[in-house]
Amino acid sequence: MQTSASAQSRQLGDFLFFLRDFENAAYNYKLCAQDYRTEKALKHAGGSMEMIAICQYFLVRNTQRYA
């Protein structure tokens, strides 16, 4: 189990994504990506950025569906 603040924030983002709260999930992933970049953990930062892109896709898709 990972206990660093970045890992816990990533897990929170994953949980919010699972609950379909894409806006807050993207926010948590953005915080994680910034932390990972400062820690020079670029693979983890890239994974967080991918999840941000997926959240943005679902946000736009949901907006278009209800417009």
C-alpha cells in the first residue's frame, strides 16, 4: 500500500473517477501530476495526465449529450 501524499491523492482521483465525478477526479489528477513532476517521477506524472485527458473526454461528452 502506498502512503505518500501523491499516491493517496491519485487513489482519491481513481475513486472519484469510479463514482463518475469527473470534474473532481481531474482536479485530483492535476494535483498528482504536479507533485509527480516535482518529484521527477515522470511515468507517474504521465499516467495522471492520461487520466486527466480521459476525464476531460467524459466531461465534454456529457456536456454534448445534454446540450
